[in-house]
Amino acid sequence: MTVDLELVPKQKRPAGEPCCEPLVQPDVEREQASRMAEIAKALGDPVRLQLVDVLRKHAGKVCVCELLPLFDISQPTLSHHLRKLREAGIVASERRGLWAYYYVIPDALKELSAWLT
């Protein structure tokens, strides 16, 4: 079976004229997109995603000493991941003596979650 295609020569468009109109416009403003990208970037690491999963399932605040046995990483690496999640505004912490207790900020993922659905 053969298909006959009609070839049309290229035509140069006038300077400054767009090649085509955009199909859709973004609904997310630049500032909102930056914020959601920061959250998505923080969640882009498997350990951080698992940390958020553990913290959101837990009722209350979780001590670092309870988190460490769950992961095959050193304490400084765990602290690094928790710091990244704090900087992104996903989790917060509270100091009690020598220990830090972490918890998910209730509305931290609301904006990203709403956009994804």
C-alpha cells in the first residue's frame, strides 16, 4: 500500500509574527509555581518522601531517635533530609532537651495536592 503525500514548500513568516497560538495558558502564577516546585524538589528524594509518609501517618510529633532505625542512613544524613524538608516548609520541629521532634505542617502539601488533582 502506498501513501501519496503532497509536499508544500516552506514559507517564511513575517518577522515578529508567532508561528502559532498557545493552546492553553498556565493557571499557576509564577510565585505559586516557585513555591510548589520547591516542595516537589524536596519530595523528589525517596528518603524524604518516606520521612513525610511516616510523619504524616504518626499522630503527633516524632523524635529523631524513632526515625533513625527506619532508614539505612547515618544520623547526619537523616538530619540533612529533615533540614531540607523544614526549609521547604513541609515539616517543622520542636526541641525537647537534646532531642528534636518532627511533624508535618498540616496544610503544607495542600496547595500541591489540590493542583495535582
